[in-house]
Amino acid sequence: MKSTWHRDELISLLSISGTLAGFSITAITLFHTFAKNAGVNTIADDVLAVSALLFLLCTYTIFLCLRTQHQMRAVLLEKIADGLFLFAITGMVASGFVMVYTLW
């Protein structure tokens, strides 16, 4: 039961990571289209670009975790994916604060 729940959780995180990577890239594109304050937008662009990269790495790591047959390797890959996701989502939130600050 736990392994099924664990696998479903990883598949859900795989989907979310891919979606958030696309969202980050879309936000970067919108920044370049509607750039008003170039200095602050560049900071937000850079943070979003790093977040998109981390989300893509997280997606790749989760895929490897789901495909591996070794329990210890799967646990290590899961921890790496969790860390990557945490850093990426933190960067995305920080970029959101920068965007709100520039619009305010």
C-alpha cells in the first residue's frame, strides 16, 4: 500500500514540476514582452530561469527515481528531487514577491 501511495505521489510531483517549469518560462517571456522596469525585471527573470532549470532537473530526477530498481538509489533520488523542488518553488515565490513589489 505504501509503495503505491509513494509512487502516486512521485508521479504527481513529476507532473507538477513539468507544469511549473513551463509556467516559469512563460513568465520570463511575459517579462520580456511587457518590460517596464528593466533592472528589477532582470532579477525576477534570472530567478525564474533558475527555478525553471531546477524544476526540469527535478522532473528528470523523479523519472530516474521511478525507473530505478535499487531501493537505496531510489531513496537518494527522491531526496534530491525534494530538495530541487523546494529550492525551485522558493525561487518562484521570491520572484513573485519581486513582481508584486515592482507593480505596487
